[in-house]
Amino acid sequence: MSDAKMILPRTGIGLDVHAYASEDLPRPLWLGGLFWDGERGLAGHSDGDPVAHAAADALFSAAGIGDLGTHFGTDRPEFAGASGVTLLAEAARIVRAAGFEIGNVAVQFVANRPKFGPRRQESQDVLSAAAGAPVSVTATTSDGLGFTGRGEGISAVATALVYPK
């Protein structure tokens, strides 16, 4: 039997939800690290990108070092209006500083719009560059059910795999 230490991967999950911004206080839509011209934006402390936020939260969960609120909460004014891509890059840095390497992140968001397929690769490229690891993104609808089906907001769920360095 070898004395080599077995490296066990760790998985984490992240969930993020944002309501659409009110009509009288419009915001740009940032989703999957991309700007979506002509689409109604989401309310939030930062840019409101649920895809990037869920990815960051999944990384924190996998490493066991808190969550999005722990690191970038509304009590941190320096993150007001911050880009989700910036938060994901910072989350990856924090996870690596805690002694982990990132295997991958997978995100699925639920929304009626925008039409994501034509920009999927662009989004995955932007998020993968931010995380320094592969990030895959898928999209679905909720067949008219719930707040996403009623067009009130967007939700995203992510999983991440990390392993000790």
C-alpha cells in the first residue's frame, strides 16, 4: 500500500435569484457575464448577474469557506454595482488562496428570455476566463410556472468541483 495521500474532490452548490428591476428604475441586463442590449435588467446590490453569482457561490460552498454574502454582502459598499465576472474572478482567487484548485463549474439558469443559445459559447468563454477553469452554462424555462415563468425574475443554480492543491 502506498503512503501517498488520496486527493478527494469536493463539490458545492450555489443558487442565486434576482427580480427584474422596476420599470421606473431601469438597469442593463447582465447575464452569464454578458451585456444583453435591449433586455430588461435585474435588481441587485451588484450587477445582478445570477449566473456569475451562482457560480461564485458554488465555489465557496465546495471549498467550505462561506457564501456569496460572506465575501461580497450588501454590507460591503465596495461591491455595489460590481460586475458578476469580477466577483467570480475574486471568488476563484479566494478559493485558490484557501488551498484548492478548481476542476469545473456548471450553471443552469431559468428564464423566459433572453434567447441564450446563440451566445452560450461567448458566455462560457468569459466565465471560464474569470474562474481560470471550465464553466459551462445551460438555460431552461419553467413552462410558465413560478416567478420565472411569470417573467418576474431569473434564477440560477450552479455546481462546482474543487480539490486540495
